[in-house]
Amino acid sequence: MSFLIIIAAIAVLLFLTIKKVSPFIALLLVTLMVGFLYGLPFTKLMKAVQDGVGSTLGSMALILCLGAMQGRILEKSGAATVISQSLMKTFGKDHLQWAVLLMGFLVGIPLFYNAGFVILVPFVFTIAASAGVPLLYVAMPMAASLSVTHGFLPPHPGPVALAAIFKASIGKTILYGMMVALPLVWIAGVLFGKRFRHRGPMVTEEITATTDTTGLPTARASIWIALLPVLLIAIPAALINIIPADNPVYPFLMAIGEPVLAMLIAALLAGYWLGIRKGMNMATLMGHYGSAIESIAIIMMVIAAGGAFKQVLTESGVANEVASLVARYEFPPLVAGWLVAAAIRVMIGSATVSALTAAGIVAPIVQAGGVSPEWMVLSVGAGSLFFSHVNDTGFWMFKEYFRLTVKETLLSWTIMETIVSIGGLLLVLLYAALM
């Protein structure tokens, strides 16, 4: 009966998604449906919903808001543009793919996927036109970088939410995520992108690159500010394992490596260095901060509903039964997490919703021990990127911006996402076995 309930829940989620219902409303309705079908008393059901929302948002709301604030300043100050122009100038036309790959990676870490995509698309057109190469040859490294950072690296919503549900260390998740992400962007972006060197649509209209950097921040400052939260969180996480607890530096590293403090420092420094120092007044800066928080609100609500779904599955016993099945048939936990997320991704489309739904189902496996929560974050994250097709907004963004047919999008974007997903699982399994 428990598995019938899960299948029914996913079917309803799929139906609501097809009908364009908000993911927040859809997840909340499915959560209540699961609770009622499993016979949870109404008061217990509502308490589970509230507990799930509170426990999930309580550990990640500040990280998401502060990350969005830093990303908005990088966007509005022109820092993202400066990073792109600087990398293009440094690498030149002979190494186009590597320039675009790094461009996507540096912009993709602080900016959420849609914002990074919209900012970088003009550069893809400009680079492709000036070098006389097909669009997809340049677009694939950019898209792969943005997709990998979106699926594997905090402060992006999916990895942060998974870390909260699995009680994983954000610092270790970043370290391990970088170990997975760097090979993946090379494989999916550069190697796979080479197949489009002489095929695919060309830029037909004349495009003039904007090179005026008057009033913009320097490339060095822009890159440091973009990478600052990752460095503040990841470096202490690496050093803490080798520095004795009685060392005077240890408490300092513990404090700096705390994700909320690290994100606060990054957001404030971005506002000062890229805003105030460049003549931006306080009212404008606060306006950018406010609009950044507004833009992340709906994503936070989707994640909150995912937390409620996880809690109801736990309270009802459904998740424990799934965990028992995995143990009975000796599915490796990391493979089980990937499979559940990948199956839901194919049906639902949304990477974030797929990851959150899968997390609620496989959370007891992590809680029972025997698997690293950080590797489970990355395994589920990899599964949530699997086989993006016509039910995913990312599919249509890629198709429309680069003027592709559905077939061309399936042969480029969909295959690239599948490479990232399967490659991510294989790397997670490899690293987890070695560590």
C-alpha cells in the first residue's frame, strides 16, 4: 500500500505540473494527500507539515537569501559582465570553449541558473559570431557549467535544501561538489561540445561586442567577490580536519566556515566593493538586496513544501518502508538516491522538485547511517538533472534562446544533462569508495 501511495503522489504531482500549477501548491497538495491516504490524524498531519517547513527553512533560509543578495549585486554592478569579458580576452579565440566554461562556472556559482543563463547568452552569440563557429560549440560549455553548479554546489537551492534534509555539512558538500563538478564540466561541456564544432546553427546577424568597461569593477575584484562564499566555507572545512581543536586558529576557522556568516560577509563585501565604492547610494543598494530576496521567495516556498513532504513521509512510515526495500534488495544507498531522483525528474521536469521529493523518500537511509550525507546530497543532485526534456523549463529556455528545433535540443541539451547526471553518479560512487 505504501508504494501505491507514493506512485499516486508522483502521478498527481505530474498531473499538476502538466496543468501548470505552482510547484509550491502542487507539493503542498500532494503532501496533504499522502497524509490523508496513510490515515494520519489531521492534527498530527498539520504538525508534521509545520515541523517539516520549519526544520528545512530554519537551516537554509538565510543562506539562500544572502546568496541571492550577493548574486544580484554581481549582476547589477556589471561584475558578471567584467568576468566574462576578462576571460574571453585572456583565453582568446583559440581556446573558446575553456573561456566560456570558466565564464559559466564563475558566474554560475553566485548566480541562480536563470539569471546566469540570461546574462551569458549575449556573450555566447558574440563569441560564436566573432570566431565564425556554430552556436552550440560555444553554448555547450556555458550550459554545462551552469547546470553543474546548479545541481551540485551551494548556495544553489537544490544542494542547500538537500544538505538541510540529510543534515550534511555545507562545507564538505562544497568540497566534494567541486571534486565532482570540475571533471563533469570538462566532459559534458568541452568534450561533448566538440561534436558541434562543424554542425548546428550559425549566428547570421551582425553582432557588436560591448567592450566599454567605464565605471565597471575590475576583473580581479569581480572574480574574488564571486568566489568569496565558496572560499570562506570550503577552505575552513578542509583545514579543520588537519588542525588540532586546541589550536587558537580552530575557533576562528569554525566561525568563518559557518555558511550563514560566510554568506553574510560575501553579501556585505559585494555591496560595499561593487556598489558603494562605485558610487551606488545606500537606497539603491538596499533596493537590489530587497529585490533579490523577493526573487528567491517562491523558490524558498517550494523548498519549504518539499520539507513538509519529507516530514509527512517520515511520520507516516512510507519513507521507512522504501528504505527497508532498498536494504532488502541490497541497493547501494547512493544508487538508490540517484534512481529515485532520476525517475521523478523524467516525470516531473523540475530539478529542484525532483531532488526534494527524492530526498523525502530516501532520507531514512541517510538517518540510519552507513552512507555519507554529503555524498547522498550529490547523488540525489545528479539524479535530479537526468534527461531534461519537454517538461523542463530549462529545455525550452535553451531551445528558444539558441533558436533550435526540438530534435536539435534533445540531441544537445538533453544529452548534455544526461552526461552530467550519469557522470555525476559514477564520480560520486568512485570518490565515496576511495574516501
